[in-house]
Amino acid sequence: MTVTAPAGAVEAGGTVRLAGRDVHWRFGWAEDARSDPSRVAREWLEELVARYDLFRWQGIERDGAWSKPRFIGAPDADFSISHSDRGVLIAVAAGPGIGADIEVAPYRAFTAGPLLRRMCAPAEHARLSAMAPAERRRHAVALWTAKEAAVKATGRGLADDFRTFAIEPAPLPPDVRASAHIAVATGTSVEVRALDVFTARHDAEPSPVLSVRPAR
């Protein structure tokens, strides 16, 4: 399956360092509305496993509809897949505890009061409530993708209560059309880092490592 980008968009990929591990990632676009983003992600995942010689590919599986997918053959590696509209993000690394999440503009869902109350710790909600709508949306989508990546890394997913933990990601600049984060869970902590998937500026300084902490 070929993958093409919307006008003005790019594909991107690379390796980020989190919790002492190299996490390999790729971002791009399903070619049209008829394409299956999950199929695109699986093809890219197989390519990344081969490119970085992580292990012998046998495919992926899951125990049930709500369980996190895993590699067949139980290699010491983990992956995460996320898609929003036609945007597709994958991440893979040796070892367990990998999470990734992406949201593509226009971020309409992040104007909804019920969603903000469900995803925010009390202090986070107070800060967002004091912002103008456009600014609130840019902060909220960055917070959501950071938290989603974190709970995917721990394996708890949406069963985790987003109000019980806090992260402080940088808000999206007004002209950025995708928010993405990658996370690594170590068993004692979770580290999160933003990805610059849309401009693909590989010469840019790495984004700061964010830590997950209990809500207050």
C-alpha cells in the first residue's frame, strides 16, 4: 500500500532516547479515505523491526478486543500504534512499555467541557479553564496526546483515570497541525517526549523529557 500526504504535509521518522532506550518511530498518511490506517501501521511496523534488526518478525496479535497488541513469539520488544483521521504514528523499541499517540488538526473534540473534565487533573483543569478557547485547545490536545502515550506505555490504556496523574507538555504553536507524544514506562516511572512529526526538522533540538506525577 502506498502512502501519500495531504498537500503541504510530510512524512517523518527517527529515533528518540527515553528512559535509557532508543525508540524508533514513523509518521505519515494513509493514502485516501478508503485506506486502512491499521494496515498501514502494521506494514510500517514490520519495516522498522527489519530496519533496526530488532528480532525475527512473526506478526502481531492480541488476547482480546481491549487488550494491547503484542508481537507474536514474545520477543523482548514492544510497540504502539496511533492514528487520527489519515495520520498514522508507530513507535517500537527493545524492551517493554512503549506508548505513542497522535491527534491531527483541527482538534474539534478539545473544545468539549465533558472531555476536558475527564482528562484533566484538578490543577490542569483550572489552568485550561482560564485560557481563551483557541489557546485552551492547543494546550488540551498536547496534554491529551501526552497522557494517552503514557497510559499506552503502562498498558492500562483508557481504563486509567486521566484525572489522577499530571504531565506538563508544551502547548502546540498556532500553526502546528499535529500533536504527538511517545512514552516509555519502566515499572517505577514513565517518561514522555513530544515529537515534531509535521515539520520533520531533524536538525531541531530534542524536546524536553516530561515526567508523569500524581495529580494535585
